[in-house]
Amino acid sequence: MSQRDASPVIRTYLWQAFNPLTPDPECILIEDIARSLSNLCRYNGHVREFYSVAEHSYWVSLDVPPKDALWGCCMTPARPIWAT
């Protein structure tokens, strides 16, 4: 295996170099997170119709008091986006 193959760096949807072992907050873009979560199916795909993590987060944000909407929207994707 070459040195290049051993790199932990991944490329995000917007082509940002991201190293999950030493994450740089400057490299984390909301557009990358939104794209990733909209393509992840809740319940490991055990649903009759596709139901994304992003959609679930949206519905949760509407189900909590308005002052907690951002927290409700962000609670589900708290796990690392590279863990899929």
C-alpha cells in the first residue's frame, strides 16, 4: 500500500479535504452536512418509503418549542457524518 492509500482524508460532496482523525472546523460546511443527511435513510433503510435523517430532523424541529427548534433539528445528526 502506498503512502497515499493510507491517508485518512476523505473528500466531502463539495470536495473539501476532511480528516476525521484531526477534524478542522473550517472544513465542515453546512451544505456537506445537509447533502449527507438527506441521503442517509433512517432506521437503516427498514422503511417502506425512503425517510432521510434530514427529513426526520426537520420534523423534530417543528415538534419542539420554537426556542428549541435548532436543537431539535440538530439532535439526530450529532453522530459523525463519516460513520456511515
